Amino acid sequence: MTPFNYALRAVRRGARRYISAGRGTDQPESPLRRLVRDASAFGETNPQDGDLAWATQPYAVSDPLRPPTPEPADPRDSTILLFPGQGSQYVGMGKCLDAIPTAMELYELASSIVGWDVVRVCREGPTEELARRCQTAVLVTSLAAIELARETRRGALERVRAVAGFSLGEVAAFVFAGVLPLEQALRLTELRAEAMAAAARERAGGMLTVWLAPDARLPALLRSARDQAVSPALPDPVCQVANYLYPGCKVIAGDEQALRWVEREGRAWGVRRSARVGVAGAFHTPLMARAEAVVRSALEHCTVAAPRVTVVSGVDGKAVSGGAGARRRLERFTAAPVRWEQTLHALYARPPDTPQPLTLALGPGRALRATLKQVNARAWDACVHVDV
């Protein structure tokens, strides 16, 4: 049986779990189970129930059937949330959350859903295990960072007007916005990670960050890399932009033969320098098409609601409209390029003399804030990293 057959079997197992999780039971319902059940209805949970208090705030609570609240006249009275993707993890992350009971409850809840000790892997590793389980670890830690923000930036979360997430971070953004129930988001993330790893084992690939001169000829470079990588064993090589970071920096991904050619010859095409991304696959390219199909199948068993706050998707750099729009983005966000530069432009486009809103970059790693500085320095100046 091929690795991908195992991933497909996992879809079927996961689908059964999604369905069974929603069935009624005659057993008394624990607070933990109620929290899972109500994870997509944050505004409807009872704020007097201490076991469920974390689910009532700071998640979005506006009625999706009402017209969206316009941004305040002074943008400084509004907040934008940014969530990181895989690759931001490090052993020891989350230690700043020990004093936040609701954050620790979230780790406990996540561990009960995915079947492994999330907080131990985040705190203690080892590095290899954290890398293998990074998607779930980063998702949970990013959501737990919301609780730290509630303690340290009082009032900011009640003024959230828009959210976005880089790659995996889009799942965290959708959970915050009430699009995905927490339990299903965790199971979907576990399945996505497994499917991506299976796709990477099936066809070797990688990712390469390239810093470009102003006159760089990136499209021509990528075409040449594909041409040079053609062989009887590889008749249709892949080499394309996987992450649009900022004007002078992109992440390209594809087959190893093409990436090695870019590393050797890129300077002649305007590549100032390059560095490998520490991943074992060509994520956000057609090499992830079969993983994307696995995610799409799993989404058939997920509840996807309309966002309660604006979500700008990295799939196309546009605001998500309705539950159907959210589902389309989730179906594509594994193999489609991450248009992060375009997403940031959509979030922060304002006249030059207009103040920028407060931005909270939540969770592990500092790349979100560093990238924002390259795209919009004024927005970066109003951005705070909520470190964990």
C-alpha cells in the first residue's frame, strides 16, 4: 500500500470521527465536551460557566446575518489579527502562557481531541517530533496567544475588524471568525499535515526563498528551471512561486532538480541570494494536489459558516464572502500559492495621511511582523507581536 493510500484511509477514519462527534449521547455531557460542541458558536455559550469562559471571548460574537460593522472613523480604534503558519514553531513555545488558565485549558482540550500531548511537544519537543506535528502545535499555540492578548491588550480584541493567516494560519483566522468549529479545525489540520507529508514522500520536492534585484527576471528564471529539469523520469517538472512575501522576496517551490538549477544559475537572472526553507516538500504547488484532494474530501464532513468578522484569504488576497467562499478557500489553501503580500495590501490599503489600525501578530515566530515592515512600514509601526 502506498503512503497516499494510508492518507486516504485516514480521510475515511477522520470522516467517521467528524460524524460521530456530532451524534447525540445518553451520557452526561462534560464541560469539555460542551466546549467542543460549542466551539463554533462563541457568542452563544454561557459566559457564567467558568469551564466555558474561554470560548465566549475574545472570539468573534457578531451575528453573521447582520450587516458588518463599519470601521471606526479613526482606524486606531480598530484591531487586525495576523496568525502564523507552519515553520514558525520552536521548542519551548507557549511557556509565556503558563499563567493564563484559559490558554492551558485550550492545550488540554486540543490534546484530548488529537490524541497526543500538545503542550509537551510544544515545550519539550524533541525538534523532530515538533517538526512532524508543527501544524497542530502552531495552530493551538496561536489560538492560545489570543488569551494572552486579552490579558495584555485589554479591549483590543473586542475591536477586531479583520483577520488573516499565513498558510496554516488561515485555519486559526477561520476559527476566530466562527467559520470552523474548533474540534473540526484541529482534526482537519491533523489530516492536512498527514496528507502533505504523504504527498511529499511520493514525489521529492522542496522550497527556496529568493531575494531579488529590482530588475530580476523571475518568470523567465522559473521557465528555464523547468526546462532544465526535464528528463525521461521527470517529463513535467514543477517550479513556481509558492509564497508571495514582499516585492523583493518570494518563496519558490517544486522539484529538487529545478530548485538546484535555480541555486546554481539564479544570479544571472537577478537572484541576489537564496536560502532553503526547512521543509520536506513543495508546499503550495501542484505537487500537493493529492493532499488538496484529501482536504477537500474531509471538508465534506465539516461545518463551514459565514465569517463573523472580515477574513482576508491568502489564497487570493480577497475578503471571504459567506460560508461558500470560506469553503472554497479551504479547499484550495494546501496547493495554491500563498499571496501574503496581496493579503497585506488588502488589509492596510488607506490614504497616506490615514492612521493604521493596531495589529496583533499572534503566536510563535517573528516573521509576520518582519514581512509587514517590508510591505507597509506604517502598518508595521502600529503592529505588536504577542509572543508566547
